[in-house]
Amino acid sequence: MNIKHLAMMELNDEVLLENRYRAMLAGLPPGGLTANQKNGRYYYKRLYRGCYEYIGSEATEMVRNLKLRKFLEVSISTIEKNKKLIKALCDGFLSPDPEIIVPSLPLAYRPEGGENFENPYFVDYRGWEYSPYVKDERFENLLTFSTVKGDLVRSEPEALIANLLYEKGISYHYREQIETCSTVFHPTFCVAVKSDSCFRLLEHCGCISSPGCINAFLLKIEKYMKSGFVPFKDVFFTFEDEDGNVDMKDVNLLIETHFR
């Protein structure tokens, strides 16, 4: 995993923490807090709309809430600075991927024909992407949505995810049959992850509020774990809301973090 992927993971953590802190902040009383210390005791005043209100020397709920407000405000400000730094790193990060470096070289330094650099990580993922593979044929009548790449998939969210992978130049197979440990899988997407020289699976699990989809999701996790796949490391999951929509911002972050 390269620096950009680690940065994207940290960015995701920062965003989640910021959302949590902002939700906490929304429920707190407004204003600031000042204190004087005398004989080992603190005497508090609340500053609100330019006026000071004496609170007292006890750690009342108002005092605790104003202290928490200050902590959250400073934390959120720090997170916002971190997000800008991480984004600048990601925007400026240059991939050492041979498929990107080689075409940028002057003509004299490019390989000819089938020639290739002796690099153990140089894998022809594009060749793999368009090579024949055994597909899941159980639901062919449900494949009614077309992708930019030319695949037929089962739903609009699956098409959106497939198109995003294709637009990012990430190689994938749709519903490839994978057999391991005497167990057969048909993941929605089998994705070639060039940065880690491995393949990861991406399962689209339908509506998160549907009991049927949740039960199927839990069964899939159990099945994957019994076969040695680690959820959220080897196999990842996406969901739809009650209206059948998928949050593509979250999907984009997931792809950038784990599938590049």
C-alpha cells in the first residue's frame, strides 16, 4: 500500500471524526468560558453575545458543556487543517506504476513490442481484464443495465460502480466464478489492485434497510471468512439506501483507498 492509499485512509478517519464532533457540537450551548483561580478554586463566567454571566465555582453542566464545546471547536479546526494537507498530498502524489511511467519516457527508452522491464510488480492487468473467465450464469435474465465498458449488470448502482472503476483505469471482472477451499463465490466485482499486486473483491449488497439483504450480507461474510477472506481487507461491501441509490462519494473513497 503506497503513501497515497495510507493518506486516503487517514482522510476517511478524519472525515468520520469530524462528522462525529460536529454532531456533538450541535447539541451544546453557545458561548465561551473564562475562569479566575482563587485559593485553589476556579470561578467561572460565561461569555455570550458580548456579555459575561457569572456561573459560579462548581463544575456545573453548563461549565462542562462549554469546556467540551471549546475542545470540539479546536479539534474540528485541527481536522480541517489536516484534511487540506492530506488532500494536497494526494493531489500531488505521482504514481510509480510502470504503466504510467513507461508511456511518459522518451521514445528511445520505451520497450519495443513484447519487450518488458524485469519488474516483479509489472503485471499486465489490462490483459487479465479482457481475458475470458467463467461468469455467474444464474441470473442472466436480470442483466439489464449496460456499463461504459460493455458489461451487462443487474442494477443501476452496479453500473455506476463499474463505470467508476473503468473511468479510473482499474481492471475488474464482473461476477467471475471463484472457487477456493471447495467453496464457489460469485463476487460482484473481482478487482486487480496494482499497488499491492493482488486481487480484492467488491460485493454490492443491495438495500441496507432490507432484512433480506442484511441476512444475505451476513451469510456472505460468514462464507468468506470460512474460506480465509478477511472482510474489509480482502473483500469489501457497498449498499443502497431505501430509494435504491448508492452514495458514490463513499464508493469513490473506498476505491481510492483499497482498490488503486
